[in-house]
Amino acid sequence: VKLMICVKSSSTKRFVISVTIGSKVCLVTATTNATATKMIANYVGIGDSYVVVGGPSSYSLPKISFQVKQSPNHSLMQDVVTHIGSRLQPTHERANTAIHVLTVSRENAKELSKMINKIGIKAQWITSECNLQQRQLTIKLWDQGKLSVLVSTYCLGLDNAKVREVIVVGGCSSVCNAIQSAGRIRPNQQKGPKSKVYF
């Protein structure tokens, strides 16, 4: 017996399934479209013998816009700082919005953080050079809203409920990195034109 279940629900649910020992069970997330589901079913050898639980209406698709801005290499860093300044200069905006900046290099992360602080916006960098204590302190300040901007190299799990914008400096090395960058905007902030990822 082979069984594949496609769970399409925004809420966490438990399903009790009775299967024969040695059977294959494949769970597919709600973000998998119908074509991918069919391909996976064929790959595990069950053809059309699978069950889809729920549907697209039970899962809120993210509303995030992507924008690509080109800057000459010599002015890229300053252009990023200028953009952040324009987004966060009104004091009331800082209380409701956080920006996550992702860089390819550790040097760029440090330099950008320093430049952003110089225009009066609280920023901090976090990279693999930080020890555990430094990372924990930075993440704590980030979670508490005491930093308006976090500048980091590519990493997973640095989330903040107020992030509405992600800025990727210098482009992404892979499609996976691009998707992970968009994921830094949390679901409660994925509300359309104000939620943006800049490359």
C-alpha cells in the first residue's frame, strides 16, 4: 500500500491514518500546486491514488511585490542607505516597520550597518563572525523593536513580526536564496503593495 496525503490548510490539524506496515506516506504542503502534486505521486508510484485534504481557499497566499533596482557598483551601498532613510525617516514609521537587509559578504553587512546608523536609524549587523552571545543580544534587540534595521548575510530563521521590506544587496546566488529572502516578511505583514523585496 502506498499513500500520499496533500494537506492544504493554514491551521494545524492532526490526521490519524491507518496504513499497512511498509507503506509509503508522502505529505505535501499547501504551497505545492496540482502539477507538482501529480508529478510527486507518479514519482512515488501511486499515480492518481492519492487524497487531497483541504483546498486553496483554506491557505492565504502571500501578497508580496518584488522590485529590481539597478545601481552602479560604486554607489550601491549609498543607494541602499538612501532608500532606507526615505522609508524610515518619519518617526512613526519606525514603530511599525522593520527592514531586513541581506548581503553576500560580511564586510558589506558591517559597512551598511555603520552607514545606516550614521543617518540616525538604529541598525545592527549579524554574520558568522558574531559569537553566540552577540547573536543572541542582537536578535533580542531585533525582536523587541529596538533596531529598525537588521543587516545580515544569508541565513535562515532571523524573523521579526514587523518586517515589511527585505533588501537583497548584490543579488541572490540561487532561486532558493531569493525565496528565503521573501520569507523574511512574516505572514501578518504580507498585505500587498507595502510588502516588498528589493534586489
